[in-house]
Amino acid sequence: MTVDTVIEGGTIVTEHGQFDSGIAIDDGEIVAVAAESSLPDGDEYVDASGHLVMPGAVDVHVHVDDMFSEDTYETATSAAAVGGTTTYIDFAWQAWEGELSIFEEEGSLLEGVERKIRKGEDALVDFSLHGAITREDDAVLEEIPDVIDAGVTSFKMFTAYEHGLGNGFMNTVIGELAEHDAVGVFHTEDSSVCDELTERFKAEGKGDPEWYPESRPDYAEAMAAEDAVRMAVEAGMKYYGIHTSCRKSADVLEQYQDEYGDGLVRAETCTHYTTLDDSIYAEMGNKPMIAPPIRTEDDIEAMFEHLTGGVISVVSTDHCGYLLEQKEVENWWDSAFGANALQTSLPVFYDEAVNRRGYAPSFVVENMTANPARTFGMPEKATLEPGTDADIVLFDPATEYTVTDDDNVGRAEFSIYEGRTVTGQPKKTFVRGELVAENGTVVGDPGHGEFVERDIPEWD
């Protein structure tokens, strides 16, 4: 038997540990992980000497080609490929009318799914979708089974912004999702608190970016998280708290997870909440204006405490690709919300966790690859087990470099990690056995990426 590719000479890293071995790939799948002497012959050999051989990162929280990102699927997946991410989950929007919306008229959630799948035709890496419910319209309840049948098994709801939902309608959606065993994904900030503070700061002329974190305080995040997770556990629905940014919010989720288990309550944080503190607003202005805000040094420590304890089990990016003109405004409230990170997330988090804090590389794989794939029903991803997709990153743990926006391959014109010295870098990225990026350059063809229809996940 001859296979397409054999990767040899590297150190395999999974969520369970690391060991020296080789990998055989054929027809886009891993067919063997074994001592190199036991592997079949290959048409091509890849020397991974001095590299960690890891499953590609699975980023379950990105924004692409919509009102929150200038990236197309081609540019965003190019950044992902260079950064070692082989699958991401974007958002399919139920179209609404409003100042933040790009839609000319209201539309259905299923139309949103179909719209994003079409946009993904130029993807280099694989992608999936969360359904985003943006209007209090009972018709969406009837759509949920069809959206699940389309392979979208998680549904996002906001407690803030013009597309946020009130607790009453949110509770109705939660009950319907529980009936289908689907996952509810929640952006939690108390809208009344944040809106009141924002209006007060506008009246007082507090437009400098240093004021921004105070307009969306940690207790507002914790308040909304407690409401949402309480409704979820009462209905028996799987609750997933996105972009957890602070100790107060994570502590709320810990209380509910302790009582109801991680079969009902799970959460993520983002790379920026594990690496940056609120001093960055004085340093970089509006570029790091993200919601929830980047917070304090103690909140960074809380993120690692809860990652270690398991309350938080995923690290994502909340990627948004913006131009400088969308950030360089006089007052922070006129700035676009969000920042790009698909290209930098894996190396930045690896450097923080492994080099600066002493975690094993398996900790990175667990929280950036295995847990996100398992949490959202993608058993064919992120394990390096025979029979699964050959989504593989060759990661050089010794390369030291400085992050600069000059290296961006997506449309974003800045990086909130600009000037940060990082040790560790993806060198080769394979998606289903195809090399799509090498040494910071895209080498794959747009269109190689595929839409991943996800299963209802088992949270046990």
C-alpha cells in the first residue's frame, strides 16, 4: 500500500500529551499514526524534524464577510491557514433592519445559512456556521429544525445591541432549542447598563478610548450571563458562553457548572483576554475596542484559572477584519467593534501559555483544537486519530518573531498584537491532507475549504 503523504521526524501533540511518531495521510484522511518504520510508503514525504505536529486549530467564533468584518472568505481563510487554523465557525444572520445591519430587508435564518454557504465557495480552510437570531419573531422557532437539518446545530443570541433579544423571547427560544438538544451560544452584556453608561459618557465628552472599558463593565457581563445561564439550565438546554472576559462572569458560570455539570454549561474566552490588559487602550487607541472590553491583569489570571479548572474550555478569536479608517475616529463610540486575530491567535496563545506560563503544548491543543471540535459536534476534526480529517499543523516551537501588521494576509490593516515578540510559529498547514500554507505564505487554492455539516454534540 502506498499513501499520499507521510509526515516523519516530528513530535505528535494531542490533548493527551506528546510523543515521537509519524503520520500517514491518504485521500484527505489520517490512515495511520505509528513508528515511522511501521508506516506505509508515501508518494510524498514531509520532514517535520524539530517541529510539533498538531491538529489544526478549530476557531468557533469568527466574523467574516458581514457587517462586522471586511474580510471575504478567501482573505479570512488565508489568514487562518497561515496562522494554523484549519476550521472555523462563522455566523449566519437572520437578516434585520437597523443602523448596524447590512441588510435591506428582513429575512429568514435559513436564508442566512444559505447566504454564508455561498460566500464560502472561495474558502481555503473548512468552515461551519452558528445561526444568529436577531429578531423577536416567532417564525424563527419553526425554522430551527430545518436549520439543524442543514448542519447548523448551534444558535447565537445577543443580550445587547439593536439585534439583542429580551429575556422573554430568549427564554422561548431556549425552550425550543432544548427540545432539539441544540446548543445556545450567548453574547452576554446587560444592555440597559451599557447603554446608560455610553450615553452618560457621550454627554460628558469622555470620548478617549481609555473610557471605553468603563462603559461596558464586568458586572454588566456577569449580570446578563447569570440571566441567560439560569434560563438555560431551567430548560435543560446546552449553554455556551462566548468571549468570557472577566472573573465576575466566569465565576457565575462556575457556580452553575458546579451545580449542573459541563453537560449543560460550557464557556470560551478569547486570545486577547488571556494576553492583553486594559492599558492597551492608552497605547493603541480604538484598535483594540472589542466587546466585551479587554480588562484587567486580574481578569487575565482568572481566564487561566478557569481554563485550568475547566469552567472555560475553549479559546477562540472573535475575529473581525477592519480597516484603519473604521478605527481612527475621534470618539470611541464611533469606532467599529472588534479586531482581527485569525493569523496570530495560535502562536500568541501558545507563547503565552507554554513559554510564559509553563503549560504543556497539549494544553494549547486541548483548548484551541480538541475541545472546540467536540463541543460543537465535529468528531472528524482535531484528534489526529486514523479515520479523521488530516487537518495538521507543523509548528516550530523555537522560531522567534515580532508580530507586525505588515505580515497580514487578510484585509485587516492593523494587529492588536503589533510589536509583541512571540516564540513559536506555524510553518505548514494541511487541510484534509492538502498543504494550504507554508512559511507565512498561502500555497493552497481558494475553494479547497468545505462547509462542515455538524452533528448535535454530545456533552457528557
